[in-house]
Amino acid sequence: MPISIAIVDDKVQNRVSLAEKIMYSKEIEVLFTASNGEDFLDQMKQRKIYPQAVLMDIEMPVVNGIDAVSIGASLYPGTKFIMLTVFDDDEKIFEAIKAGASGYLLKDDRVDAIIQSIIELIKEGGAPMSPGIARKALVLLSKANVQADKTKDDHMDLSDREMEVLKLLVEGYDFRNTAEKLFISPHTVRKHIGKIYEKLHVNSKAQVINLALKKRWF
């Protein structure tokens, strides 16, 4: 079955064009589009089946994307949110992560890259970010936790290999690049990441990176 998504953008042409390009892949189904955060939340209330992922713009009238994600992530925990915007400034990246966004992509990213990011998020538990955004996010999280507890005891349950995988996640590597770096398969990487999440009691890449930086493990 195709992955179901929603697209939220205040510009009609953006919504229509992106929906058509994404659905052309046959791997993703666009359940609905919305013109702003309020429109999105209203449509979600009326639905019996929710989208698995939402591509959310940031700057929109009435209710902006970050506020919509903050509300939506709480009301619909089974739905993942990806910011898809032209903005790459530090404040918006950090606010989006804090609001509960699982990924942050730029509108000038290739459509096939956006499609692959959605697939990885839903099927593999990834945390899609444009390369430049990932680097900025790591710096922001590091700065935010510069005064945090420096104890290292929490990671003692992780194996040496799991620590290697975690270190590469913190450095911004994705599943495939991590696999290539460690000479293992992407499937094995996913298994290691699942174990890391389980042992550290987290459920997203952003959370595990935040924890690793907070504890100064690297």
C-alpha cells in the first residue's frame, strides 16, 4: 500500500504541483492538502483515517506550520511531521524540532529526495533533513545543551558497534552512509538504531542526538 500523506502550504500552486509530482511515484498517496495550519487541523478532525506523514510549510497565515506541528504532534501521535520550507535560519529549525517535527527539508530539494525521505521516515524510522539543515541542527542542539550534565553512565549499556552507529548519527550520516562507513548493510544499521532507541528510551533521531549531545558522549 502507498504511504499516505498531507501537504500544507498557503500557496495553491505549490500544493497542487507538489502533490502531482509526488503521486507520480506511485509509492505515496496524497490524502488531502490544506492552505494553513488551521485548515489542516480542521480537516484532521473530520477524518477517520489520518495521513502517516505531513509535509508542513512554516510561514502561513492564521496558524503557522510550527504551531500546527506542536498541536498536531500531540493530538495525532501516529502522524509524522516534516517541515518543507524555504527557511533555513537557526531559530525556525530549532523551534520546529522542539515542536515535534521528525524532519526538516527545503523546498529546493529534489522531489525524488523528498519522496525518499518520506519513505525512510515511515518505513525505516529515519529523520529526514537536508544536509545543511542537519549540520545546523546539530550545532543548535549542542549549544542548547552546553551547560547540561556531563555524566556518561547512561550509554554504558550500548555495545561498541551501537556507539559507532550513534556517533555517525550525531555527525549527520544517514542509514546508507552509515552502512557504507561501517561496511555493514542498511538493514543491520536499522537493527542497531532500533536497539539504541530501546536502550536509551527514545523514539526519534532528534531525541537520540539531543541526548548524546546533552551527555557529552562524543
